Amino acid sequence: MPNKGKPGAPKSTSSSGPLRVLLIDEEPGRAAILERALLDAGYELVSRLTSTHRLAEHVAASAPDIVIVDMDSPDRDSLENMAVLSRSNPKPVILFSGEDDEDTIAGAIRAGVSAYVADGMNPDRVRPIIQVAVARFREFQALKAELQQTKEQLADRKLIDKAKGLLMKHRNFSEDQAYHAMRKLAMERNQRLVDTARSVIEVFEMLDGGGL
């Protein structure tokens, strides 16, 4: 059931409209209650499913901002479908469940669930739970991006240091000379320094492979 949104409605991350929700619940009566709570809170329901089967495909097709799953007890297949979504197209996922087993909760968190609500769904709490889940998701994604950037910077630094070492060994350059030679070459080629370093390494590896 589409919703045009209300004044003060939670805003979508991709547009000025309300946040778009994909709802999954195998029980029609319970799903109807949650759907009504979402609409009353100003969210837009883009799709309602009865299972997490092919979840990543449904998310790709409907492009929700949030995924809400309401089930009595998440099984292995459900958690795996959520994990696939987390790897391929991360979204804030809220899981309402009647299961409070520690292993199940831990498995859900590993699968990429942003908020696990173990005492089931309460319509009055929908909006604050979604707000917290979205905030946690955004924070996690920011940290993940920062970590990836740090890893890439370290990998780039290793390549640059390796290229400098090869120039120092084979051309009798000092460290400063090797660095400035690569920087000059990078500017001439309009390349990033790490790309020039990669080219330098490839050249010397080819020479070494040819016995030169």
C-alpha cells in the first residue's frame, strides 16, 4: 500500500520523500498491524513479503531504505538471506522476533541485522526503533568505509615503498631520489603515484624474469 507521506515524515536517504520500507511477515494479521503502524508513523511501504526468500533480489527491485522482518524465530535460511543482502546491498535491517536465545541474536547480528527486538513487535515503538536502527547502520557503514580506506592506503604505501626499493637497488638511487623520480613520472603520465609505483614494479619484475 503506497503512502504519500505526511508533514514531518522520516525522510528517505535517496529523495525528499518518506523513508521507504520493505516489510516481511508470514502472518497476515500481524503484518497488517505493523503496516498500519508504519503508515501512521509517516513511512512508505514499498513491498510486503511473507519470507526472506531471495531477499537481496527483492531489495534490488523495490529499493527500500529499510527492511523490517517480523518472525517468531529466525531460521538458518532467513539469516543467510539477510547475510547475502548485507554483503551485496547493505540496508538497515530490523528483526522483530519472539526468540531471545543468545546464539540466535548473535547470528542475526553477524548476518547484518541493525536492530534485534527480542520481545516482538509493539506498534507504539516502531518509529524510535527504526530511528535507532538507521543511526546504527549509518555509523557502521561510515566506520566500514573508513577501515576500507585505511586498508587501501596501507596497501598503496607498501607498493610505493616496494617500487622505491627497486629503484634504489637497480638504479643506485637514494630514497629521496627514487621518490622524486616516481613522482615526476606520475605527473608526466597524469597518474596517481601508486599507479606509477605499480608500473615500476611490473617493469623490474619483467626484467628479472627475463634474466636481465
